[in-house]
Amino acid sequence: MKLTYYGHASFAVELACGTKLLFDPFITPNELARDIDVDAIEADYVLLTHGHADHVADAARILGRTGAVLISNFEIVTWFQSQGVTNAHPMNHGGAFRFPFGRVKMVNAVHSSTLPDGSSGGNPAGFVIETPEGSFYVSGDTALHADQKIIGEFHRLDFAVLCIGDNFTMGPNDAAIAAQWTGASRVVGVHYDTFPPIQIDAQEARAEFATRGVELLLPAIGESIAL
């Protein structure tokens, strides 16, 4: 699998079969991602963890251009359908569905979820993605919570994508614990440095994970890494 980081909590995972999964696209409003051409990003599926603007800002634009399938909770899918998005698959917590590329399960996240116009974004979520070439967990924006232990009991993860910026979500300490609970030995950190309240010391964050035997990967914006 190849992961490309687009800044904040936005990233894509390209599978060996060629399928491209794009998560939480927030690119054009992010000054740190100013060198990313949002109209050059390809996607077959767009997965949204919750409704906050810093996770959905470019979703309609990308969905309209690519014809990708939107995967999110019922409320977010309904909201995008009211804007003309027709290719969508609604889910909810605890549910799983087998897509052509693999199985997606929607799992718990502890956060809030309001869409850009103030309407309800339903409940925030994360995803566990299982494919023939490996499995990974995307936490979405969340606090550390005990349900992450269940992920470790029922899934064998090749890596996890965890929020690490603190203030609004887990910080490095809690995220390192989440990695242990889920059984992920490699973590891609997201949701950090975009705004002053979530700026981190990268060296300290890596050390925090290392004390728990977990490798923290912090790719540069626009960088692709093999996982």
C-alpha cells in the first residue's frame, strides 16, 4: 500500500489493485498544503470520518470531478446528496460492508461532528479497512477510548493513522497508548501543526511512541510512503 499525505488529516491510500481511497480532504483552505493541486488528486472512494470543515472542505469538489463513491455516516451522506452527490454509500457505527477493494467497518470515535452550515454531522467515526494486502485503522478525530482495545482484539493491523495534535484530539501520549491497544506497530500521525493549538514537537512525539515500541511516521505534505 502507498500512503500520500495531503496535510492536516487528509491522506490517500493506493492499493496494489489500483484503487485509491481518499480520507477527509481539507486541502485548499490549508495554507500548509498550498503546493498541493487539489484538482490533480484522483480518488475512487472518499471516506469522511465526521462533518467538521477541516475534514470535508474539498470533498464535494473532488467527488464531482472524479465520480468517486462517498463513504460516511448517514447524516453526512444525506447532506452531500442534497448538494447533488449521487454516488454514495451510507454507514453507521459497528456496521461493515464489503466493497470491491475490501471490507470497511465504521468504528467509534469520541469527538463532535457539525457540518459547515451548522447542521448535524451525526456521530464521529473511524474506519478499519481490510484488504487482501493488509489492514489499517483510521482513528478520525478522537480522544483515547477503550473501544480501541476491541480493535486490537479482533483485527490484525499493518498500520494505523492516528490524530496526534492534542487540544482537540489525542496528543502523542494518548495516541501512543491507542497504538498499543490496537496492536499497530507503525503509526502515521495526522491532525497536527495546521493551527497554533495543535502544533507539536515532532522529536518528542516520535520518542513518546518509541517508548511503547511503536514507530511514528510523519511524512511531509505531498510525500508518499510505502506501508
